[in-house]
Amino acid sequence: MSRYWSDEAYGKFYETSMAERGLVNKTAACGADAAGLREPTRAQFERFQEAFAEWSSGRGSLKRHDFQRFLLQLGLNLSAAQVRSLWSDVAAKADAPRIAHEEALLAYRQALSAPLQVHNAPGAKPPGRMPQGWGEGDLVAPRDDEEQPPWTYGGRGYAAAPRALPMTSCLVGGRSREGQGFCIPLEEARELLRAELPHRSAEDLLARYRARGSVPQAVLFDLIVDQAGVLDDGGAVLPSTPALRKPALQTPLLPRIRPVLA
């Protein structure tokens, strides 16, 4: 339901508002002022007056949370970011809860001017369009084979970082474990095991995973620990090469010589 000012209320407002008097007296000619702002036509000005009287309830000021609906009634379909930018441009304070008639009229004239200068947040879109998401524009997420950290097995760095495969079920000990970690391709697992174990032992351990084509990372590490003894009882890293795991040579003991009796 529309509400209008009474003649007495508007007369008092007209006497106290310099912007109102100047606009009413210049509505016959529609153009731009020295600042480049467009002056509304008489029909636009009357529509503005009706909307302002309705949303201000005759109090002479407009609430912040009514500003967007006020502009929408005037035919200005702006986004929330554009409305906030327009409010901050015309309000006396950035956090002002209300704006006066002069400020609302200034905002309306700025919106009518072309082009409309607003300060949008990064990634903001016009009304009705979604902002950029993953997989679009500059916000594309890196692929699995990009920017992957080096992998370490048995306390030693592995030069070729294996690409992470999808989190599929991996067969471990005859049971299926869903999403229990990354699965390493079979060829890369074979190269890693050959560096740690004899050739025959590596092929025997990989036989159970040949049908799947990949080996769970956690299981591969457990195989190295169990078969090569990478870790000792205290959790310290031991040499993984069999030659390095041989005990150190000891100094031979000299034979005991019986004492000679005089």
C-alpha cells in the first residue's frame, strides 16, 4: 500500500531542502549538471518522490536495509555489492543506518548516470549470474600431477613423485579397504621395491596387486619394513641395502702365548 506525504509535511520539507527546491525548479529541462550527474525527468522525479515517501514512512530518511528495495521499485535492479557501494558513496558515514532525502536523490541520479561506477568485490557478477568457482577462469584448482611434494620411503627421498590416483578400494591382505590412502602405480612400485629388495622378492610381493595395477602406499611401506628391515625396534632408520646391513668387521684376536718357565 503506497503512502504519500501530506501537503503540509512536504511544504515544510521543501522549505528546508535546498536540493529539493533546486531539483523541482529545474525539472523542465533534463540534462546533466556540472558534476556529470543526470537530472531525472518529471516522471522519474515523481516516481522517486512516491517511492521515497513510501519507504521513509514520511520521516524524511531511508533505512539501510530498505535501500535496495527502494531502488528496485524505481526500476534499478542492482546487486547487493553495487547497492553497498552506492550507499557508501552518498552516505555521510560508511556505517550510517539512514540517509536523508538529498542523499537518496543523489544516489538515484548516480544510478541514472551512465556508466554506473560501483566498487564490486573480486569475483562479483551482475545480478542473476553466479561468481567464478573451481574449474573456471583463474580459480582453477591445480591438477594431481602439479605441485606435488616429493615422496619419501624408508627415510630416503624418491626422485620421481608418483601421481596420486583416485581414492579407490585397494586389496590389502585379502580384504577391501575403501579410501585408506593413495595407490601407487604398479610400475613405480616395482622400481621402488627393486631398489630396496631383491628382484625375485619384489615380483612375489607385487603379484597380488598385478590385477589391480596399483599398490596402496601404506602397504608398500609395510612391505619394505617387513622384508628389508628399514626400521629397528626403536623406530630409527637403518640402511636399506643388504651390503650396508652387514656387521662391521672386528679386529682379530691374537692367539694366547703360554708363558715360558725359566
